[in-house]
Amino acid sequence: MKLIIITSIREDLSVINHIMEKSGIPVFSVSETVGHKTEHQGFLMDNWYGKNEDGTDALFTFSFTDEATARTAMLLIKAHNAETNSQFPIRGFLLPVEETTY
């Protein structure tokens, strides 16, 4: 089992929904968050959040799923980022789940 975590700006929610549906992840959770960065480091495009007093509206989307489905979602995220070349790319993280209670 894998835990897939996706971070994005709020404006990409419909893209995330499409990625989850297309990859076969039927159930997922979305949590709103505000990202802050205290200073700029390096090239601006490499920073997830620009320096902003108010923060950036962002989302954490996550789901527990099997490895093949999670890898499909990761491929879809990579393809989306390659096609759109956004200043705020969608970020995907894949983590192993060592134990569950069910």
C-alpha cells in the first residue's frame, strides 16, 4: 500500500480531480493550507511559494492506494507539469505504508 500526497495551488483543484479519476483513485481527501516563504533563495521558479505577506492558498490532496495506481497518478502529474510549464507545478510524493489497522 502507498500514500500519495499531492500539493498544488487552489486553482489546480479540477486538474487534481481529473488526475485522481484518470489514475483510478476513487477516494481521496483534500485539505486547504496556506504556504509561506520567509525569503527567496536561488531561482524564483524553483521556489514553491513566492515571498508573500498573506501566503499562498494551496491544497494537500492525499489517498491510500495500491502501488500501481499511485504510480499511474505520479506519471499523470509529471505529464501535466511537462505540458503546462506552470510557475506553480503540481508536486507528487509517494510514501510506503508499513502497517494498517484494517
